[in-house]
Amino acid sequence: MMAMWTSFLDWPGFARPLVAMVVYGVVGIGLMALGFKVFDWMTPEIHVQRELAEKHNIAVAIVMAAVILGVAAVTVMAMV
């Protein structure tokens, strides 16, 4: 069983990009969560869950979507 796994890792055309994809994915998700938490920390007056779930505030949803897309753009450019 171990020989199959080591031969898979030695396959140069597939293993390195796969590992890089997983690592970049985990780092990207972590940076996205960190960016969202920083925005949440900077705006303590906005209670996102209450505004969206109870009050159905579409403006807050649009702002949060813009924040997520902005943090995603910065994360992608930082990782390139």
C-alpha cells in the first residue's frame, strides 16, 4: 500500500500541482476568513446576521458581497 502512495507522489506531472492547489486553497480560505473578520471588527455597529435574517436588509447583503469580493481580489493578487 505504501509503495502505491510513494509512486503517486513521485508522479511529477500530477502530484506537485495537486499539492499546490490544496495548499493555496487552504491559505486562500484562511485569508478570506481573516479579511471578513477584520471588516467585522472594524464595523461593530453592523450586526450582519441580525440585519440579514431578521430585518431582511438587502443593503447589508450587497455591502457584505462587495466586502467578500474585495477581500477575494486582494487575496488572489497577494497569492500570485
